[in-house]
Amino acid sequence: MSTAIALAGNPNSGKTTLFNELTGARQHVGNYPGVTVEKKQGTCITDTGAFDIVDLPGTYSLTAYSLEEVVARDFLVNERPAMIVNIVDASNLERNLYLSVQFMEMGIPVCIALNMMDVAKKRGIDINIDRLSELLGVPVVPTVARTGQGKKELLETVAARAKQGNRALKISYGLDIDTALDEMEAEIKAAGFLTKTYPARWVALKYLENDKQILELGAEENKEVATRLAGIVQRLTSHLAATQDAHPEGMIADQRYGFISGVLKQNVVRYAEDRNRLQQSDKIDKVLTNRFLGPIIMVGVLMGLYNFTFTYSVLPTEWLEGLFGWIGGMAEAALPEGLLKSLIISGIVDGVGGVLGFVPLIMFMFLGISFLEDSGYLARMAFMLDRVFRLFGLHGSSVMAFIVSGGIAGGCAVPGVMAARTLKSPKERLATLLTVPFMNCGAKLPVYALLVAAFFAENQARVMLILTLISWIGALLVARLLRSTVIKGEATPFVMELPPYRLPTIKGLLIHTWERTWQYMKKAGTVILGISIVLWAMMTFPGLDDTTLTQFEAKRSAVTDNVSPALLNEISAAEGDDGLSEAALAVKEDLLLIDGEEAQAALKNSVAGRIGVALEGISRLAGFDWRTNIALVGGFAAKEVVVSTLGTAYSLGEVDPEENTSLAQRLQSAPGWSPLTAFSLMIFTIFYAPCFVTVVCIARETGSWKWAGFSVVFNTALAFGLSVAVYQAGKLIL
Amino acid sequence: MVKINLRQMQVDQTGTIASVKADGELGRRIRDMGLVPGKEIKVQGRAPLYDPVSLRIMGFTLTLRNNEADHIQVEVSQER
């Protein structure tokens, strides 16, 4: 038996607040082995000693249907914590006790922290704490987690009562079920069936509840006993079906609630007013979820979240960019020309800068979303939008991820993918994760800006609107497609609580935001840095051979040999083009032209370039030549790289994605380019493989590289199919 | 008293749950949240597109989709 204390309770019961209150900053977040469920651990130091506290995922029950519940259950049986501190919302006592009863049935010592006593009091709920403790047979300590009230008493009780080994609670499920339970318990005990880990009666109960996990474990442990138990369950099931038109699993839940109301009726709780009377919170809901006002306010809130995330993160992002620009500049000046310099500047400094560049975005996004989540508004958004998103096999809560990713053009799929964490339904969450990269993120905008400026200058606004619509329609239709193929399956039940509106605590928001951000830096960061170096290598190696290099040198000498040394000095001394004489300008231009040609040749010869050239045969179908192909390969690093790489491929040297006029002009006159090619490329840009930072995040969030790989391959194939269709159809019509 | 389907209830109407006919995960989720026979509920509102529905039970607010509400029979008084 460990000395750890498990903190468990319903969602919205104040569990996280209490955890933060108990552990302060002494906590860290990881994952339960093999799954993406967060595991929060911390230490609580008291006068008498220290406790390790594990914050179990918030659940309403302990079935095998959801990952969170299985994780919580496994932790309790495998780690055998010294005590479960069960947070119970006093203002919502009856439903919260449903989970408590299930803990008590497991036979682990339980201490109830009766939280939100202040809210209960305000609502006229009067609870006889001693009576409740006596009837349930566990200590009950009143607390108000937000203010820290009751924390000391709670810790004293835990210290005194932990490890005392509770007897498992035995409640009556009615004569039929009780008889079956007794019979099964005897069988289980006699055979020592799973009893090393689980209490016998609990296993019997889980057999009656048709619990998948326990049934599987049982079949592995001892086929014979498992079959006998299944026989008893079968007999009871047909008996209940015939006599009461009921199913054991349903009856057990009914009886648990029956047991709880039985306890509460014994003078435990008094309501000064009708419990279902409208509370403050419900009055707010009359406005916020009103048929007409609700959606309008929601659009406002989403715009607000969007502006908050992307406006306020600009300044810190600029600071970071400035910092990394400065470091890059230092490296530029200090290091000798060559591969090492290129690796350090283009691979490492840009890579680390790339990782950290997302940090302000992620922080502000999580701050905004945590506020919406903790205040209770997120649940209302899911409630209002569910009807629409369900059509596509998604969930009302998916909207957040789509908006952040660029549902309003200019977002970012990295925080967007992370925003999908608020979704509790696994299939809907996966479908959301895989389709949010189709949104028009801020990095795709420079690509559109370039192509629109070159080919659709008169219809700028209209084209942007069309692109936004295409990305939304595409994402939703693909979600539908995925949900009826690779992520097939029934919709996860929507049965969801609308928690009362609450003002989130600043401490909670900050801890939450910091945890998520730190996790991104630590886990995603290293992988991103690695891939960034690989991509650098692909765009650099093998470089030009000596003969070609000499040829370019010779061309340069041919220019410089014919001019006076004074003129050359003038060029190298001047910063920018200011003050240069006409003759010097002409020479400089010639030299830049050669530099551009050399860069183009080097790029074409690189691994990425060879891929681009090799793919030209197929990509012609969509109207792309090798230059576009290389640019798209580069776009895997970050979509705006498409612009700068295209610049290099057209011998213009590095093109600043924000300053694309020369490139736009070049494209207008370049052979093979037409508005149709541009449109085909824009379609491809919307749908093809997400940038690798997003891909890494998808792997992290789904817990498997399989889905990350899927998003690369599937999205690229889809994008190619769509661009070919657009290009070929366009050629026929135009 | 008459038995009707939860989907047919009007906003602000109250009733007592008579039976829950769902099993598997949906049945379990519905019951876990306290929608079991004998509990009083009150329909609190509907989403702008009329689905899902939100209701009060045991002093808290719960939402479920109409096709999930179909599994729940409610006893209501005849007026209305």
C-alpha cells in the first residue's frame, strides 16, 4: 500500500481548485501510461508530514466506457492509495454521492470533502454533516476550496484515518440481484478469481454490469469460472427481463440512486426551497442560450477569444522573434561561412525559434479557453452548436478547435489541435483533430496573398471569402467522411452537465495555462527541433558540385573584373541601395542575379529539389511545375515557407513572405502560370499535409504516430485529388 | 397522469421519470447522471435549433439530445 492520496470526484466539483490549494506549485503533469489522459501529481506539506497527492480525472461514474473512468479505476486498484479524498459538491449532493458510493464499494478508505458549502448555504441547502458521516460510515469534512476553508481539518482527518482499511460498502440491490451477487461472490472467493487485485463482491457487481474490462480480465484469468459467472448473469438477466422488464446494469444504477436518496431522507439534508427553482445561473442562461440572442452572443464570444489569442500574443511573439533574430545575427557575424553556420542559423536557431514562437499563442489560447471552460460557458456553446456539428459526426465543443485553427482566417492549427482537449468524446475528438488543419491558418495567408495579388487583384475580398468557405465545407465534409469510414461508430452520448456559471480563479487559470504550455515546450519541442534540422538538411544537401560552383565564381569574376576597385568598395561599404551611384547599382544587380541563379541551382539539386523535380510528371496534372513542388515540400516546415522557397526557385533569392511584389510580378509573366494554376495551388495549400509542428501535436494529442502519419498522407492525397479536379475541369471550361 | 416521451415535453413542464429504456453506454450515461425512475425533472430549455434539450434534475442542469431523450418515458400531469 502506498502513502499516496487520490483526489477524486465529479467534474465541476472544485476538485482541481482543491488540488491547487493543497499542492500549490509543487505539482507536475504527465500522462497515464499508454493513454493521453492527464495525470496530475503533487505534494502537500503539512505540520505532521508530507502526502503525495494524485488528482484523478473527474468522472461521474466508474464504468469501463470511458478512458478517464478506466484510468481512475485502474489507479485505485493497482496503486491502492492510502485514501481516496472524494470531493463532493454540497450544492449537488445527491448526484455527487453516486460516485462516492462506487468508491466505497471498492473497499478503499474514503474521506469525503464536502465542498462548496458556501454555495449550498446560499441555495438554502442545509446538510447534517455528522448524520451523513454516520450513515455512510466515512469521515465527512466541510470545505470551501476557493478560499481554502476546511483544508486544515481535511488534512488532519486524512492523516488520522488513512490506511485504516475500510470495509467495503455493501448496498442492497433488491432480492434478485443480491441473491445472484452472493452466489457469484462465493464462486469468486472459492476460486480466488481476480481477488489479488479486486474485492470479490466488486468483481461480481462488474460482471452484472457487463463491464468490458473486467470481463476480458476474467476470461484471461480463468475461463471456467468466467463461464460459470456468465451463466449466473445470464440467468438473472432473463429473469429480470421476464419479471420486471429490466436489465441488471440498469437496475444496479437505479438502486444506487435509491440507496442514496434513502440515506439523504434520514434527516441528512433539508432544502429551504424547491431544488429545481431557477438559480442565478439559470437566469443567465435564459439570455445566453436564448434562441436569438444566444447565437449572436456566441459569435461575439468566439470573435473575442480569437482577438484575445491572436492580438495579445503578437507582442511577445515579436519579442521572441527579435531575440532569435538577434541570436541568428550574432551567429551570422561570429561563425565562418559554411555548412556549420547554415546548420546553426537555418536549422537550430530557426528551429528553436520556431518551437518557442508558438508559445505565446498557446499560452493566450489556453488562458482564453480555460476561462471559458471554467466559467461554464464552453458547455453552453457545445449545447447550442451540437445540432450543427453532429450532422458531420462531430460534437458541439468542436467549434473551439476550428475557430482557433483558422475558422476565422489567420488562426493557427497548433493551439487549435490542442484546443480539442476540451472534447471528452474520443471519436468526435479524433475527427476534430484530423480536420482542423484544413482551416486557413495565419501561415497560409501569405501564400494566398501572393497568388491573389498576382492573379486575382481585382477580387481580393471575394477570393478570400471563397477560400474560407471552401476550408470550412471541406473540413466538415471530411469529418463526415472519416466518421463513416476510419473513425466509424455511434455518436458518443451527449448527456452532459451544464455547470452553474462561476468566476474562474486566477490561480487556477494560470496554473492550467502554464502546465499546458510547458508540456508543449518539453514534449513537442524536442521533436520539432529534430524535424526542423532534417528539413534544413533536405533543402541544403547535397549542394552544388565543384564544377558548378566554379562556373558561378567565374560568372561573378566576369562581372567584377571589368569594374574599378573603387566601385566594388562603394558597394561593399554601403548598407542597402541608398547613395549608390548608377554604375554601382548596375553591378550590384548583376551580382544579385548570379547569387539568385546559384541559390536556385543549389535548391534544385538538393534532396527536396530532386523530390520536386521527380514529382513534376504527376504534379503537372494539377498544374504544378518543379518549382511549385519544391516550395510545397518546404511548406511542410511552415506554410509561409512556400512563398520564400518559390522566390528562391525563381532565382529571386530569399523572398520575405510579407514583401512579395517582385515575386507576384514574376509569377504573372512566368510560363505555365494562370489564374487557374493559382487557384489550384490555393486549393492544394488549404488541404495538403499540415505543417510538421501540427503533425507532432496531432501525434501528441492522439497518443499515436499512426494518426499523425495518416494526416500527412491522407491530406496530401486529398489535396492532390481536389487540385487535379479543379485544374482539369478548369482547363475544359476555360 | 399520463406517460409521454421526454422529447414531447414542453419547456417549463415538470414530470416524474417512469422508465429508461436504453442500455449499453447510452443507458449507463443516462442513469449515471441521475435519470432513473422516480426522479422529478423539469424541462428548462432547448438549444436554438430545438435540439439538444436541457433539464433540471436533483438541483442541477443536464442536457441530452432528442434522440437520447426518446429512451425516457415521463409521467406528467394532464394539464398543458
